[in-house]
Amino acid sequence: MVYKSNPRAWLPACCVLCGVALHGLLDLCAACANELPLHRDGCPRCAMPLEGAGGAPCGQCQRQPPRFDACLAALRYDYPVREAIGRFKFHGELAAGRVLALLLARRIAALGPEYRAGITLVPVPLHPTRLAERGFNQSERIARVLARELALPMAPALAARARRTDDQKALDAAARRRNLATAFTAAPCRAQRIALVDDVITTGATLDALAAALRAAGAARVEAWCLARSL
């Protein structure tokens, strides 16, 4: 009989948010879990927080619908989620990303198997030079967790970033759209139902540009599944 080593047996587990010692499998203590800014009420199209909207899209999506069909985010991009995503994305703390991805997987699983039936996961791609700088694609790491937890296929090769774009953080919504024009290419995906996977949705410009490329390549439906929605 072959015994596989369990890395959790060699290192003490701790909460990725506060550092308290743990004995569970989520790396998140009960106190921090209770303080998480869960995202429940939002525009079905872009996930913008909306209270009492009854499932109706926000005004912006009614005036100018994005080219993705729906967006789901597990959390609001607020403390302590904002800090955890920053540590994951920019400092390589993969345990923080894993915990947040598991929370997203649980959010999707709670909607029932019919919600995710026929979905193929496509992580938002990084340009090769940025991937080399960072060492990993945070969206692909999230997608791996979702694929494992939800038993879904993942197809990162369906999309590629054709050119390196400027950092989006300092740009307004219109500048973000211009910055991302023609930034993505997509392989043929006729009649496929795709869920784009990303860490944070802010203006939705990145997801919109990528959805447009996949639509042009034949996708029947493009959704977005993200860890968090910026307020």
C-alpha cells in the first residue's frame, strides 16, 4: 500500500486572515468567516451591488449591456477580502487565493447542479511577459479550484492576451475599454457555454473585451465568475 503524504500534517494550519491556529480544512477561522462581506444582492448582469432590485439589471447594464451574459461574485471587494486578494495576487500567498476560491465554489454549488451544467471554465489570461513577472496567473489558480470542487472542465487555451496592456488601476471606465480593445484572441468555441474566471470585477472592461472575443469565436453564452465585486 502506498501512503501519500499530507502537507497539512507537517505544518500547523492557520487562518489566512488573522493567523489563529486551526484544525479544519478551509484555513479560515469562524470569527473571520462571520465577518466576510458576502455578496448576495447584485445586478445579475454585472454584479454591481443592488439592494431590493428583485433581480432586475442595474441602470448602466440597461443602457449599455456588457457582452457577457451574467456575472456572479462571492464577496464584496472590501476589508478583509481586499487585503487577502492583494496578498494572493501580488505577494504569492496562494493559500489566501485557495480559501477565497473555495468560498466562490461553495457559492456556485449552492445554486444547484443545473446552474453550472455544460459550463467550461476559462481563466482570464495574462500576457506572457506579465505572467513571467508574477510567476503565476491568479485567475488560473482560482479556476483550478473551481474545476476540482465543481467537477467542471477547464480550457485556458481557449483565450489568449494578444498584447500587453497598461495597468488598469489608474484608468477610468472609458480608458479601460480603450486600453483593452483588441487585447484578446479566442480559439473556436462554437456553441459552448463559458464561465470566465477572474479575481475582481471593477468596471467589467476586461471581462467585456474577453467575452467579445469568445462571442466572435462562436461561444453561445459567456458568464463571469469572480471572487469579489468592487463597490
